[in-house]
Amino acid sequence: MSDLWQSGVVMDESVEACADLCPFFTPEGIVIVGARRSPGFGFILPIALQRQGWGDRLFLVNPAGGELHGLPLYERIADVPGAPDMAVVIVPATVVPQALREIGERGIKHVIIESAGFTEIGERGRALQEEAKSMASRYGIRVIGPNCVGVINTSNRLSTVEVVDEALNPGPVAVIAQSGVFGNILLDGLHQKGLYISKAVTLGNRMDVNECEILTYLHQDPETSLIMMYLEGAADGRLLRGTLDRVTRDKPVLVLKSGRTGSGRQATASHTGSMSGEDELYEAAFRQSGVIRADSLDDLVDMARVFSTQPLPSGKRLGITTSSGSLGALATDAAVKAGLELPPLDPASVERVRSIAPQWMNVRNPLDVGPSGQFLPAMTALLEDPNIDMVLSIAVMPFAVFREFKQRGISVKDWLGSAPELRDLAPHKPVILCSIGDRGFIQDLDEAVGPEVPVLTSPESAARALAALYRYKVMRDARMQDK
Amino acid sequence: MSDLWQSGVVMDESVEACADLCPFFTPEGIVIVGARRSPGFGFILPIALQRQGWGDRLFLVNPAGGELHGLPLYERIADVPGAPDMAVVIVPATVVPQALREIGERGIKHVIIESAGFTEIGERGRALQEEAKSMASRYGIRVIGPNCVGVINTSNRLSTVEVVDEALNPGPVAVIAQSGVFGNILLDGLHQKGLYISKAVTLGNRMDVNECEILTYLHQDPETSLIMMYLEGAADGRLLRGTLDRVTRDKPVLVLKSGRTGSGRQATASHTGSMSGEDELYEAAFRQSGVIRADSLDDLVDMARVFSTQPLPSGKRLGITTSSGSLGALATDAAVKAGLELPPLDPASVERVRSIAPQWMNVRNPLDVGPSGQFLPAMTALLEDPNIDMVLSIAVMPFAVFREFKQRGISVKDWLGSAPELRDLAPHKPVILCSIGDRGFIQDLDEAVGPEVPVLTSPESAARALAALYRYKVMRDARMQDK
């Protein structure tokens, strides 16, 4: 068994340590050590923070002095006025220990180190990281990084991550990414999939602050209701298991973990210096602690969309309505493989649908309405069916039909009905949509149903996301009884 | 064992029967039985065929007579002039046998029946389908359908499927879809993913023409180099296995098969009247006959993109370059799980990359170039490395960097280099790109690399698609030796 899972005591003090992380997310003032005129993050970050409204609490440091973006460049950290309580370090790795000393002397206790060139590059980097760690420790400095891009807090529009502005629109999803680049790129795209975030943290090499402390912080964060995490390896396996066990009782945690294979583990070692350990141990730890593990990045995103918008189902009985029998069959296969059931519909629902259905329609589950136009009544019948705990509605339309509808002034909304009303029919049942085909139709559908009902584009992934929702509920209920 | 796999003799005559299908794809003239003024396919199809240039070879039949879209409506099929050799039937199911009689009397031997309401609705429909089948048989009529939307041939812009015009731009991919709606919707979206088709056929209930005859036809079609198939069940299991075995020696066949689970099989039974049979039998038949089976619709599309653009690799040694270590690790895991290897790079490649790489870069496989900007040299080194049989390049860029590049007039193409040139470096090695994040960047990347190198958006699916390409090559080679 790997050392990773035997080392250390389960450190419950991490709960108390949590308040200690606040200045990372709600600083009074920010010092950027390594602001500069040449291209790179030292140039872009001050602009971004000014745009986000931090200009009056921003202090730039560069030995060259002068001005940058209309702000003075202080030559030494000691020269910075006021009471900044957080620093972002973007200087070459070799200079980082000295920068930490000066930051410590200035009384700043929270530092994000963006610089790379530490444990991830091998022995030489490891020594440098140890030196930096000692320095931070000497001054009682908490460090996020190195080799990261820092944090986001959408509630005060703080972002040291250079994301698009739309990514800063607040939402309920917190993101923990071990890697800076990956976190940045993931966040660049999430808003385009209807996912809005509360907080985000890129951990990098985890010289000090690790995923467990962040998880505990997010557990207590009232703005976060769901946590998405990309992990290459645990800083401390037992600690992670204990932390996840606590957090998932209240908030779902979705994890994408690389290093499933030997080659994958080697890749993570040279990336964030992570010792991934055997995948089976992670698999077991995740299962025992109520974590939902995603099999792919696409599944992680689809699950997040479903978890962040839908209530937990009371059982595993899935109802499917579809305007394509084939897609209904594919979703059915994926749902059953993932542990859901497709029970027969209640006789009253069958009768109700049959009364409005054309002769050729098979009134069963999955319910293929074909081109009957009875999509909305079918969906309503399933939402109100006592045999059904959750509904997946696959809404596709040949482009030619869509175009004809549009030309006649009939919108997707007219065809589908209003999603908020559908929600009211069965507020406790998860309901999601799925569509494929022409992008224009999918976009119209997305707008028609609004943010309450996600429109996914993979029937299999949609079914798996609903199965994950059910699995989370079962795990949480079982662990609640154990309490 | 299911009857499906024991029934019948392997009918090699299907090869000869193939020429018999030509009028479906290259008719001299088309009769639409059931053209009408009210909304529906009987109204839309004549417009579409006129737009596609078939107006002068199009004959509309409706007992009401008069005119439609500027064409005469013949009251009886017997009244149709000229020598049309194909008919599309869009009348209520109960009238179909009579329509077939009149079509037979008129001497037309090829009929697409779009009407639904046959075996897929149960006993009553089954009797009707038998009656129609007898009638067709009496007149020697070949039938595609019923319960389908017919065929597409992009080389003469024939389409009875109501797809967008862009879907009719010719390409090398043939599509067989058992279901009409699904086929239609799939085709609506493929061109937006860079997939262009040669022929497409929706089979519906397969009263007569089945997937085996179509496969044989496509095998001989010079415009088709790859076949994508969605299947709910085989018409004849042994025949299918034999046909696939022949076709896949020359052209890859990618299959998405539903009915993996009991509930999924029930769904297909009531959709196209298919008896799916046990999934294990299909799995074995596909493996033995060199078919690549996709696990999901997304995987099917990604594989088609890779198979339709890339050469077969000479071995299973994958090289990965990436600007995100995390995505590199995820792709590595998926590749190794799917049977590929990530060997060490050749010492000469290592030296070459090291000479231009910053100190922090780990020169290994996967090769994480991070923000070094050395994406193109790294990709070139892997393409020229004798230890590497194929290359996956994961190109991501934080939106802020992308925006800065754009503002300075630096395009993605400048950053990445030109893909056709990259192709020339190693014409026999598959190379694909993968990207995630902001949609704008992905679109620019797609345009920059051109149609020769697909840009996929799932690192795991991209790795699986390359593994499938290798698997196809191995199966084909093994079966060639057996000859």
C-alpha cells in the first residue's frame, strides 16, 4: 500500500485553519511582486485587477521603479503603503525565497506564488521549493502555489486568474484545479456551458495550502453549493478521505482524477510534482467518502451542470421522453449501465398520453413521441407520474422542420413550453434536456428552457449525470444514518 | 444463442444484388406519392428536391390534382409521364399497399417508403407491413423503409432527407442509420464538425433492403472511404458478420449499436421493430469482422473525424505534446487504457527539444511545453521521432493570452504553424489536435489547421480515436494474412 494513505494523522484542525485562508479570497489590499512592462502575467494581471475594480487597493512592486498602467512601481516591498494583506509573486523561481523574506518583513501573511520551476522540474527545483517553504514558515506566511495562477472570488470580482469577464459572473460552483493552466482554460469555457462559479483555486505544487484546506473553506462558504475538483494526486491520502467525508455530507464533490495508468502517473509527477499512487486506492477513498468521480472531462462538466441546477431524486426510476427513438435507446442503455431503472409508466399516465397520441405512438418508457409534436404533454405526464423519480427529455428536430417553424414565427419555446413552468410541476424531480444536431436549434432550445434546466449534447453523458445524482443521494443518505 | 445468428445462409449473392440499388442513388426521375399542400414531408420534400436541381425530373402525385410549387399534381401514378425509376411514398400506412400496386403497374422498381405505422407499432402494423411486402414482391419492387427518410447522394445532390444545404457538400464518409429521425438529425450536425458525406441511407423497418446490401453497395462506391453506421439490430446476424468481414478489409466501418441492456433492447423493438439480441453476440461479431464499435455518439463522431482524415499508424506508439500538463495526463490515461503506449522519445528528439526549451520544461512523453511557446517545434520533433507512430497535440491557451496575441495581430496560425506543412513532415503518421476552453480559440485553431487535421474537444475521446485507428490497422493486417 502506498505511503500516501498511511502517512499522518487525520488533522481535524484543518477546520479551524480555514478562517486563516480568508485573505486569499477577500484581501484588503494586494501587492504584485514582479509587475512589469514586458509581456506576461506581470504585465496583464495589474490590468485585469484594475478592470475588476481593485485599482485603489493594488500595489505594484518592481526594482526598476517608475509607473505601470498609471500606478506607481514601488522599488521594494517595504516601500508599499497602507495595509495590504495578500501578495502575488510573479518573479523567477530563484528569487522567490528572497521575495518571501521581504513580504514577511512587511507583515503580509498570504502569498500566491505563480512562478514555476520548483519540484515539478526535479531535484534543483525541489531544493528551491524547500528553501521557499522554510522562508514562508519563518514568517508564518500561508502560501498557495508555487506553479499556479491563484484564486477567483466572483462575489468581490477578485481574480488572479486571467479569465474572460463572463467567467466572473457569480454562481454556485466552486472549482479546485491542481494545475494553473488547466484551471484557467477550464474556467474560460465553463460560462459558455452555463456553469457559473463562486470561488476557484489553482493549487500548483501545494508547498503549503492543499486541497483539504480549500475543501474545508468551500464547505463553509455560503456562496458554494457544489465543488468540482481536478486532482493529480492527494497531498495526504487519509486527510483527503476524512475531509471529503465531511464535505460531501453537505455539498456534492465531483472529482476528475488523472493518473489512472502508470504512464498517466508519470505524467503528473513531472507536471505538479504529484505522487499519484495507485488508482484503486483513490477509487476506494472516493467511494467511501461519497465523492462522485467523473470518467472524463466532458462527464465532469455535464455532471456539474446537472448537480448545480437539479434537486436530488428520491429514487432511481428514470423516465425518458424523446423525439428520436434511437437517442432514447442510447440514453436507456447508458442509464441502465450506470445503475438507473426505466420502470413502466403509471397506467394513468399511459392513458393520458394515449388520449392525445397518434396511433403509431408506443406509450411506454422510454416514450418516443417522434414527430407527433406531443413533446410537452409527454414530458408533463412523466413529471407527474408517481412511478418516475427523474426525467430526461431528448428534444431533437430535423433542421428543415425547425426552419419551417421559425419562418412561421413558431419558436422552440412554443413547441416545448416554458421550462420554469415544467419545474413547478414537479419541483422535487430532476429534469434535464438533451439535444444533438444543428447548433442553432440547440442554442434556441437552451435559451427557451433557461438556466433551470440544462441542455446537454450527449445522451449517454446526460444519463450518467442523472445516475450520478442518484448515487450521491444514496451515499449521502447512508452516511447520514451512520452518524 | 439467439436465432438471429443462426438463421439463413451467408448470402453472397448480395454482392450481385448491389447494382440493383443504383436507382435509389442515381435515379433518372423521381415520383413523390403523397405530395401535398398541408405541412409535412409531402409539402417540404418537393421544395427541397427542386432546390437541389431535380425540378425537371420530379413528378408529384396527389388524387386532388392541381398544382404544387409550380409543378402539376398528377391524380394517379399511372398518369405520370416520362421514365421515372424511383418513387418516394409519403401516404398513410393503410394506403401504402395500394400505392405499391400502382407503382408496380407503372413499372417503377425502386421505392422509398417514408410512412410510419408498420411493425414498429405492433401486430396491426406488422400485418400491414406483410401486405406491403407481398405487393412489392409481386412487382419486383425493391423497397427502402418503411418508417425512414430515405437516402442522400451528395455527388448528384439527391436528398430525400431534409437536411441543411451544407450537409450536401461532398465528402468521403457514408452514413447508414437505422432510424430516420436520428439519421436526419445526425446529418444536420456533422458538417459543423468537419464531416462531409458521400452517401447516406436511413433504413427504417427494413421490409426489404437491409444494412448488408447497403454496406456492399458502399463497399463498391468509389466516393466512399469510411462508413459510419447506427444499428439497433441486425436483419440477419450471420449475413451481417460476413458482409462486414468483406467490407472492413478495404474500408473502415464504425458502428454505434444500441440495445446493450435489456431496457435498451425493448426500446429498439418498439422503435424500428428490431430484435437486437444479446449484446455479447454483436460484440463478438464486430470484433471478428474488424468493425470499430463506438461507446457513445460523441466517440462515433470523433472517430469518424480521425478515420476520415488520417493515415493508419504503423504501430501503437503515441507521442503527446500539450500546453496543459493536466490534459496531457488525462489523454495519456485514456490512450493507455485503450491499448496505446507512450514510449520514451528518441535521444535525438530529446536533445533537439531541450536546446530550445526553457529550463523548467521536462522533455519527455507526454511533452508538456506549458507556456513556453514551443508548441510547434515540439510537435515537429515528435512527428519526426522514429520512436513515435502517431501524434496527439493538445493546444490550449488561456483566453487572456489569446486576446493579447489577437490584439497584436498574432494569429493562432502564427503560433501553431501551418498544418499542411506539418502533414508533409510525416505523411504516414496520424496527427490530431485537441483543445478545450473558450470557443473562439477553438474555432480559430480549427480554421488555422484546416481540414487535414481534426481539432477534437475531448482529450479522452481523441486518445480513444487514435487507439481505434491502430486497432483497425491491426485487425485488417491480421485478416489480410488469413486470406
